[in-house]
Amino acid sequence: MKPPLDPEKETEFLQRIQAGILRDPNALPLGLALLNFEIRFLDLDEDIRVLRTEDCFYINRQSPFLNKPDIEGALTFLLLHEICHVLFLHDQRRRNRDPELWVLATDYMINGLLDEFRSIFDPKMVPYQTRWIFSGEDPAYYNPEFKNLLEEEIYRLLCESANVDVSPPRDLSVKEMGALEMGRRRFIGKPYLVYSRIRYKKKDIEQNRLEIPSPEIDGMGEGKGDFRKQKEEEEEGVSRDDVFGQSPIYPRSDRDEKQQEARESALQLSRHLFREVLRGHGSLHAKAVMAMLCGPTTDWEAILRDSLRLALDRSAEIAWGRPRVTWLANIGKIPYLPASTDEFVPGTIVISIDESASVDDSDLSRVLAVLQEVKERYRRILVIKHDTEIRWQQEFKSIGQSDLGELKIRRHRGGTSHRQVFDAITDYTRYRSEEPVSVYLAFTDMESDIPDCQDMLPPWLPRIYLSTGKIVPKGLRGKVINIQ
């Protein structure tokens, strides 16, 4: 197939596209990120648009995607799409997810975002038109169902309904590896192409991806080659022949490492700049992407779930079922003394909600959902809402959706103190010894007197603080989980 672009003018054409992206203030962060990668053309017989390595984008001249009415717009979109994969850390965030569904989810997310950004990019500087991109021969993946969703949300929907059929992978030929300069890269196996067909809601989607095994990612375990010997050879400046081709494997030099560090620093700067662009673009999708660019999010629900189970299981191990009378008469004066019993007695979970901490209703709902998952480990829940004083408290055997309305009512009068809360928990422990407190869970922004009065709590009581702030007070005892 004849290339849609004159090979002699490819470099000039790419430079013009990159210059346009750099001249648009809203697209500038993406253009700066692109400067950290070489961009080359090559010829592959496969239906592949771009192959992306750690330092280069290889555009396939033979791709039907380039047969769009507007070749400049198609290439502009292709470069923006690929650099978004890099900036959004899609390779690192894949982890143990299904690779085919994750790649498709990230493609859907990026294409939806670029469709949205068509309205803020200058069409003269960044001249792609999504009506051509998402239609015609070899269209880019786009589904209105996934508009305004992030990758993890799209991936979850695909996992629920999609069927994946993966063909046997095909190893790259020596010629293809030479074109990609694979001989200069470190990997523990031969790079290969993976082809798949994904059926989602009666629609078949064909895709392919390049998988490059890497010792930095896959580790250096037994059966993966003797890398100690290879490292010694590299330190001596020795190259060794590639066992599956004629291209030698060259050692990674200090210069390569420094270039990689410089590239990562530049990309991090581009992420921050792009975040500022998104800050001024008021859509909910843009804000969600901006939050994601602030750094990898922590699955605080999973951390809370594990922490609760550990605390509640530990209560069975040391038998908090009934404190000794000696300890009850001397709370705060002597160490906790459990009764000698092997019987596990489900206790009470105490939840305090600091109403000055700007606790989001959705976060409260998510915490209650986690509590439902461990409900066999406790008997009841005591909820305390407070500011400087306790404003409301109530016991529940379980908290359902019908109770959420009561919990969401704000009674805040200003200021914050945990002294009354801790005093109430201690009294509850003293007078309800038949059903002891198993764990204390607190919503707070940490702008409180917790370090000054935390000794009021029984020393054996597990404490989990769900923090909406960014500061952890010095000397705080307990586990802190940031939910922002």
C-alpha cells in the first residue's frame, strides 16, 4: 500500500504538527511531553498504528488509520493519544488487570477526553476532527457510554460484560526488531505482538499491542536467565549476542540511566502543567482526570477493610470478651487485664464523626458498606457526632440506607475537640463490659486535640483515623488512613 505521506517530507510534517501543539497554551503540556520521545515512521504489514517503547513512538506508514481525509489531523490525534498513555501512567497502573481489557479501557478514556478537549484546543494549532477520527476506515475506539468515566470505571464495566478472545502471540521478526532497534534494549524474552477480539454488547472490537518483557518489571527470578553474569559483562563494557537474532544487546550505560531520569522529571513537569490546564476547564470529567494526575490514588476502602478485620480478629485472639474487675476499678492506672476465656464475644464498633472535617456523604456511605462486609465480627455500632462537644449519638445493630439520612444531618456549631468523645468511649467501656468496644473508628481532619487527650482511651483499644486532612499530628497513636 502506498504511504499517504511522502517519506521525504515526514520529518518536516511531524515538526509542523509538534510546533502547532506547542503553540496552543492548552495543549502545551502534551507538546512538551512529546519532546521527550523520538518519533519515527516504519513499515509493518500488520494493522498496527503505533508501537510505543520507553523512548520512541514508531508510526506505521501502512496503517489504514492514516487514510483519513485529513492526514495531519489523524497524526495529531495519534500523537496526543499516545502521549496521554504515558502521562497517565497506564502501563504502570495496569498491574494484575486483564491486559486486553485494560488497554481497551484506557483507549476509550483517552479518546473520550480528546473528544472533550476538542472544544478547548485551538483548531488551527491542533487540527484533528473527531468526526473523522471515530469513523471511516480503522476508526479510533469511542463509546458514548463511557463518556466522563475514568479508566478503572470503564475497565469494571468491560469486565462485567465483555468476552475476550486472544490469539496466540506472534514474535517479532529479526527485521522488525531491527527497525525498532530492539537490540539496544534490555529484556528477558523476545518482544511479541498480541492480537485479541473483544465482544462488548454485540459489538466486536479488534485490537493489538506490543509486549516487551523487561527485567525491571518481571524481576530476575530462577528460570529467567543468569543476569548476574550479564551484569558483570555489562560492567566490563562487553556486549553479547542476542540468542534470537543478529542484533547485539548493548549494556545500559550511566548515560542511559541519566537520560531516563531526566525524561521522567520532564514528564512529571508536564503532568503538573496539564493539571493546571484542566483546573481551568470546569467539566466533572476534567476534574476527575486532574485528581488522578495528582498522583496514584490509594484504595483506602481496601486498607480500611483489612485494618478492621485485623483489629476485630485480634480481639478474639486476646479475648477482650470481659475485662477483669481489677482493671474496671482502675481504668487508666494499670494495664488492661482480659479475663481468661477462649470464647470470642462480638463487641461494639464506635464511630465518631467530626462535623468540622467536611466528611463527604459518599465517603460515609463507602465506610458503612465496608462495615457491612465485616458485620459478623461485631454486635452493634455506636455513632457519635461532635464538634467541641458531643451533639448526637445513637446505637445501631446495623446501619442501612434508611439510616443514612440521619447520619448526614449536620449539627456543627464550630471548633473541634475529641475530649468528650474519648470520655464517652471510656464510660461506655466501663459500663458495657458484657459487650466491649472492639475498635474505634474516627472521621476527622486531624485539626483537633487528639494527641493531648488520647490517653483517656483504653490503651488496648485499636484506633483507626479516617483523615480528610493532610497533616498527621506528632505523637498520634493509631492507624491513619487518608481518604482524600
